[in-house]
Amino acid sequence: MSYGLRISRLSKDLHELLTELDLNEVALLGHSMGSCVILCYLDLFGPERLSKIILVDQPAFVASDPHWTQQELEEAGATLTAQQVSDTVAALRGKEAEQVTRQVMDGMVTRHATSELREWIVQCNLKMPRPFAGTLLYNLCHSDWRDVIPRINLPTLIIGGRASAMPWKSQEWIHRQIKGSQFEIFEESEGGQHFMFIENPEKFNRLVMEYLG
């Protein structure tokens, strides 16, 4: 499908699914972009049909603003400039798409990750046509959730990685903004990178199950 590649459309899809199935008291877990889908859902629909949320390793705003202070940069967790976002999107639409995907994914696992695991992650990513991935990435990177996060009034668990490509301080900032939220950090020795749930599924699954009760 060559349209609807926006976080807002994905969150509407989620709302339509829960409504069609008449599901209530739903606990949502979102990793990376999935966290943004949850944040957008809350922005558009509030806590309707939800009970708890789990946000895994996604900063509040990916594309940095050159006018920000160092503190604002750390809080947002921005890891790319607007130019870098555009360059990455262009590469995903061209002949370098697979190479760029491999470079990006390689920067999202710890040094302990095996070559087999790295390749599996890449192949999972490549299942989505690269031009579509680029379009969705552009929308993701330019979406700012800093005004949504402090208004969250659902029980929330935030999970980050100390060595993650997504700065851990940005996850701590999210935790501070959401009253009563819980915060867990995976250390590098625990697989504490962007895919901590793949590198250390035992700890990740235990945390989630304990949180869900």
C-alpha cells in the first residue's frame, strides 16, 4: 500500500481494531516506532479502551532542532538532524537501501550480538519495501510528542537501554514526565541496546509479565 504511511494512520488503525473487536482494558506495548503509535493514539483518542501502556526505547522527538539547548536535546533524545533524516530517506529509496538498512540495524545491537542475530534483524526489516520504510521513517522523525507525554494518565512502564542508539536520558525524561510511571534500564551487559527484548528476552519478558500482573 503506497498511502497511509503515517503514525497518525497507524494509530487510527489501532483504534479501529479495538473498536471493531470491542476490546476494553487493553494493555499496549510499543517498541520504537510502536511507542509513537501509542502516543498518537493517546493524543487522538485519550485512554479510551486502554488500561496500561509500555513504551520501549523511543525518544520524544528524533529530528533535532539547531536552536535547542543541550538540555532540550538530551530530553528530546534527538539523534538525527533534519538533513540526516532526509539523506537516510533518500538512500532507502535508492540503490543503497539494503546497505543503509544494514548499517542502521548494526548500530542497534550490542557487541555481544551474534552475526546470525544481526542478519535475522536485517532480514525482518527488509520485508517492508524500502521506499515505504523511508516514507514512514520521515513522518516518525518529524513527529514531536513532548507535549503529549506529560499528559499521560495511564499506568506506564518505560524501558530503555544504557547503550542504546536511543539516548537513555531521553527515556529517563519520559519517566519524569509521567506521574507514577515505572522505569527500567537494561545495562549493556544485559543486552541494553535498542533490541534488548531480542538480546535478553528472559529479563524483558519477566519485566513485562510482572508489570501486567
